[in-house]
Amino acid sequence: MNRSARAFWLRSPGLGEIREVALTAPAEDEVLVRALYSGVSRGTETLVFRGGVPASQHAVMRAPFQEGDFPGPVKYGYLNVGVVEEGPAHLLGRTVFCLYPHQSRYVVPVSAVTVVPERVPAGRAVLAGTVETAVNALWDAAPLVGDRIAVVGGGMVGCSVAALLARFPGVRLQLVDADPARAKTARALGVDFAGPEEALGDCDLVVHASATEAGLTRSLELLTTEGTVVEMSWYGDRRVSLPLGEAFHSRRLTVRASQVGTVSPAARAGRGYAERMALALDLLADPALDALVTGESAFEELPALMPKLASGEIPALCHRISYGQDPRPAT
């Protein structure tokens, strides 16, 4: 069995490389996975690539199987789908998702992989980590039937939240983004779209995911009295100012954080990380979510690709990385 591998490393901010890796044989409670696809999460990963993780957040921002430290050299990433080549009999040959960086093969504990349902194509399953983030956000937000809701920020996370809210009964929902090109994505997800100035107000709930000061300010403006902004953006080392004077107090507005590192306390008792991930993968049976994958490149192209994703030269939601033959292509 071939246990060699190749991994993408950030050598220093703005400079990536592919390194050879020697793998050990998996132990009794481990699996050897051959990667099929990984995904570049354009928000967090490109921030890491630019060296934008503040020193105070180095420990908090560690990925589950990260090697090295910020700002570099570091091996970072968390959207990986592959096939189990060695391990327990019930997992052999199964397609699994793992919160692993960009690497062609890897050995992890059995507990670190989640089997991808048969009805979910492997290429779509790379979205599981982001849909898991959206699930956690909606547990935090607790939308109600009939709520007036806006999702401000049409990136990968915002679109994932909008896609799940589109299934929620009776809500008035808009995806709000300054880029009119996001209207096409919204249509694919079955969601109404608006630019920031045209967005409908009197919202009971606004989910903010634009990672901009202007977006968070507009989110507050869209709220009705006693409305709530659920803040999903992560600003890295940037400071953000907000209009917390004006009518913020008289309208009794709320801004609350949502972060995937902790399972929402609003989740049903007994639901932990494994249950949350399994739910995210089950939700990916919806082919509409293919709209979140906006490009694909070969693994060998990553060192040249990442600077273009980080600069915005290649606009993307989730950019998928391919490692070879997919035994379960999309239908």
C-alpha cells in the first residue's frame, strides 16, 4: 500500500508550496484516507494565507489537523473528502469527510471521519464544514415561522445560511450583497436577492457574514425594534466601528456572535460535533448547493492558485481542489 503523500503548506504569508509527506501505517483505531477533493474556504483560508491571524487568536484559530504555527510555515485547511484505503472493515472503500488540510493522503483517528451519505456526491461533500457552520448559526439564531430575515454577505458562509433558511416555512428572506453577480447564486438557491440599498427593512433577524464594517452597519439598519443581528464574520486583526449611539438603545437591538468552534447551546441536548457534522452532510443531498462550488483546480495548481484567490483575482465562493478519479460523480 502506497503511504506517501503530498501536502500544501503556507511557507510564509503569501507564499505556498507542496511538500512530500511520509505517512505511518494506521493503528487499529485509525484510517488511511486517499483524498478525492478538498475545498478552499475563501474567507478564513485566504485570511490565513495573507498572514492576517492576530497573535491573540493563534490558538483559537488552529484547525483540527493543523501542523506548524501562524503566520507560517503552517499546513492549514478543513474541507477534505476522500476514500478509506486502510482501516476497520466497515469503513473500507467508504467516502468520508474530514476536517483535514489539503493533502493527497492522510492518517487520522476513526472518530475524525464522517461517512458521506450515498445520495451526496463526493464533490459536493467538500461543503460540509461550511454547511455545519450554517447549521450552528441557525441554532444560535433560532428563526421563527413567519420571520422577516436578511442574510447580509453572499460569500460561502452567507450563501450556506441562506440555502438552509430557504427551506424554512413562512419566512420573508433576502440575500443581500454589494456584488450584483451574487444574484445568480441566490436564484440557484431559491432565494430573493437585493443590493444593500434596496434590501427590505423591519427584519426580525439579520445574519451578517460579509466581514465588512459597512455590512454590519447595514445589518443593524435593517432590523425592526428588538431585532437581532447574528454576527458570523471574523475580522482577523481588523478593528470595526459601529453606530451604537443613534437608535441602537431606543430600539433595543441585539448583536450576538456565532462561531462554529462551540456547538450552540440552543441545540437539542446530546447533540455534539459528530451529530452536527452528520446533519450537515445529510443536508447536502440538495443539488441546489452545487451553486456554492464556483471553480475547480488540480491539487498541483494550489501554490499558484492561492494568491489569486486571496487577492480576489479569481472570485470564488468555494474553490474545489481535485486529487484524481471520483468514484461517485454527481448525477
